[in-house]
Amino acid sequence: MRYGAAFRDPRGRAAWTAALALAFWLAVPAGAARAQGAIHEAIAYAGDADGAPTLDLFLPASSAVRPPLLAFVQSRFWRDDRRVRELMHGLARPLQHAGAAVALIRHRAAPLYPHPRPAEDVAAALDFLFEHAEEYGYDPARIALAGRGSGAHLAALVALDPRYLEAHEREPSSLTGVGALSGIYELEPEDGFVSEEEEGVVKEAFPDGTSRDDASPLSHVRKDAPLFLVTFAEADLPGAQRAGLDFAQALRDTGHPAAEAFGIERRDYRNQLDLNDERNPMRQHLLGLLGIGPAWTRLPQTFAMRRFWRDPQPPLGTAGFWKDERHAVAYDADARFLADLNLLFTGSGGPARLRPRRYHALDLFAWLERHAKEVGRGRHLVLTNARGEQAFFELDALRPYAPRIVIGIDDERELFRLVDFYHTDRRTTWEQPDVEKWILARPVGAFLYFAKPTPPEIDPRAIGRFALTPASFALTGADPLAPLASLAPAERRLLTDEFHCVGCHTFEGAGARASHLRATDGERVGGYGLPLEDYPNEVWRRYCFEQAEVAALIGATPVPLGADAPALFELIERARANRPPRAREGANAGSAGPGGR
């Protein structure tokens, strides 16, 4: 599960930002409609005179619990938005099938009806929807307002400027949240960055004599506003990304506790609202806004995770590296660097999402020398990252490959802010029959990068090299993997090279005790990687020979053992058989099971 993605901010920073069968029912009495779900078309919500604005109401099949309602403003540059089929098939019907009620709100259009009439119409539509919740059967306590483009402008303005709803004796606090998609939040931005099309329609919708500053949502941000979900698409209209980031930040600057901006990867302005595609992050965002789905998908929890990682608390963080800022060097981010940077995401099945132009790094050897008092001295380097994963290197073997500690990309100096959220279904493979979703975090953090290609024996993969802090580095004179020296070379390679088992587990006392980072506060949580010899025989057998099934049970990515599975199984079984009886008796007392990474 991912919330948002990384996109290029126009100012250079990395911003963080993831066919149903059609049936129609004409307007019928609400009680009968709810038996099967229904569409009520062209409901006049502000009087029934010619030209009065209307809305379409989509109701899901009846259930014991009243559904939430998404009131979506149908608008295109404040003009008449005639793309009814796009919004009906892409937005309203998928949400209806997911158990939500949806209202598509049309407003009187510019230039015939300029500001403030469109915003007044949206407020009148909300008043109607609150007033008629009992009649149509949705929950008046769970109504969210949303829109795209100028619809997002109107939704944000009505939710932030209380005058519009106060005209109907209602308050913005009645809304459970606001979804502002690719919105326009400032009608006359100070830097003058607007598209030609936008400039022309702004003049139509907000003619001379209109206070465009007063009509800008950015002028009304306040800390007691409803929850705000702000989004933009990866291939959006000019300025949409920057506008969304700045708007969410402006809300947070007031002390607003729940305003976050998310990028919708691999989507453009229009197809971001194709919610038939369950892989479209916008679908999950809007369902989360409505409170539909498991608790771990709700936006308040997502926002809490985002808040923590925006300013991660010690001991997490890369600030300590920046004490050596005068030694940091800026390099161009070439293709090799980008591939390495994105290992955390591509390794879990996601696309390459971080695409900086430059990165800042410290020379590993010079940094170790300057900090010898803290890291010690010796010929072996041990990295222990924030998750407890470890990577082991012979220091002299690294010199030909120009190792660097990457501490920033573009103008982002805190790399723990760049984070991937995911979940597992269970903590163990054998002691936990019921699903228990754990929402976890995989931050980039500082990381060790080799500027020159490395041979296979110097493991260049993600385990242990990412999520580093200054405390992650230790030099030792003794080989930390010395307990493995008695193994045959092929057996040692099974544990240290391709699968890097000892990066997460111990064997014969050598290796790591890896875990996960809880997304809400960065704390290390189980399941922890046990010593390989401690796994019960049946658990270890399934791990080696039923890797895909076990990984699916946990909700993890399988490690492809392939033809090496029998040899790895026999190695651990032989070690278990050679342990003293008391140690074998306690082998079942572990807290976690292998199953993937």
C-alpha cells in the first residue's frame, strides 16, 4: 500500500507525495431506490425555475448502515462542465459500487453567472444534501466535499470561507473533509505563473470589480478548517503540483492538523478520476476520505503517518551528517544513481518514483576518519540501519568503488522524509492465524552508494545500506562474520551473498536482528528476524520450499531461493541438529517467522 509518490517540484525539491457493468435507474421514490441502488438525475437544489442548477445523486444498494456521501463539484474553469459520462462512469459509479453515495453538483456557469454565484450554488447544494439525507438514506454526519480544477477551487472556498454556508445557517465543520484535486487556490499568484487558458477564464469568471484575493481559497486558510486531502497528478496541468504543495503547506502553517498533499503517480489531470482501476491511488484516497474500508486506510491515520515522517524525530534523521556540510559534494544524478536510489520501491514491485537531478554526498573514508572517535577503527565496516538490518564490508575492498554516503537529493536535506508506506498481514508465519494489518514505513534515509560498479561479492542491494544515521556506522578489527568461517565457501555464500540472510537474521551468532518501523512513530516493531536455527522445522521447511505461499500469508515479497533452496534448508537443519538439547527445546519460542522482505 502506498500513499502518494515522489514527483519533481518546479523549484527542484522532491515532493511526496499511488469496467463495471453499467445499469441505470430513473428517479424513483427513495425507499424503493435503495433496495437496489439508484441514480436520481437532475435534482433542482435551488428552486425549479428555468436554468436553475441541478445535481445527480447516486445511491448504493441499501444496507444496515447509512452510507457516506461525496458531494463532487462538476466544473470546468467555472464554465458548464458537460463531461457527464466521464464523471459518472469514472467517479460516481465506482464509488457507488464501493458503498458510497455520490452527488455530482452542477453550478450556474461563467461568464453569464460570474463569481460569487458558482460558490453560492455549491453552498446551496450542500444545504440541500444535508436537508434531504433522511429522504435519500445517506448519513448527514459523513458528507465530504470535493472537486477537480475549478471544482476544487469552489469546494475549498466554500469549506474555508464560512460566509457561504452561514447563508444557509450551516458551518464548514459539518463536513467530514474536503478533497481538492488539481485545484486553483490563488487567482492572482504573486509570481504570475498561470497558463494562458487559465488567465482568460479567470477574467470571465472573476471580472473587473471582483476581489480575486477574497475569492482565493489561499486567503481563507485557517486551523479549524475540515480535513483537507490535496492531490495533483504526475502529468498534470501547469502549476498544479506546486499549487497543491503550497496550499497544503499554507493550511499547516496556520496550525491545521490534517492537511496533506499527495501526488497521483502515472496519471494526468483527467484519468486521475478513473476509479474503476483499483490500482489508481485516487480511489483509495477518496474511499479513505469517506471512511470506507479497513481502519488502516482512513485518512486521519494516513495523515498522522505523513506528519511524523515530514519531520522525523530523533534518533531518526540525517541532520547529523550535515554537520560535515563543508565536505559534502554535489554530483549529477545519472542513471546508475537513480536505479540505486529507487531500489526500495522497485524491489517491492513499484515504479521508479524518485528522479532528482543532483545528489549531495560525503566520501565514506574521509567521513570515517573524521569520526573515528564515534565509529572506532578497524578493517571491517558494519552498517546497522534504522530497521536493524545490517551490511558487512571489508573496508579495503571498498576503495576501488568510490563509496559515498548520500545525505541529500536536490534541495531535500532530510532523506528520512522520503518514505514508502506498506503493510503486512501477519507478524509471524505460524503463531498468528488471524489477519492483523500492520502499517509500516520504509524510509530512504542516508544511504551508502558506490559511484563505480561493484562485483557480486560486494552486495550492492538495498539491505542494510539505506535508512542510515550517523550511529549506523561501526568499524571493528574482528571480522563480524567470523563464526561463518568454518562453512564451505558455497554455504557461506548462501548466507552472505545473493540472499543476504545474515543481513536480517543471525546464524551461529553472526548477523542481524531486523524488524520493521511503525509508520505512525518510527518505532521498531515485530516481527523480528530470529536466529535461523530457532525457526521450527516445519516453518523453515515451508520458507525454503513454499516461499510464495508463505510470503503471501504474511503479505510480504518472496525471496526467490530457486535451486539453492535444498542446500539452504539442509544447512540450517544440520546446525539445528548439532545444537544442545536445551537450545533445541527453546527453538519454538521465537516471535517471528521468515517469509519475505
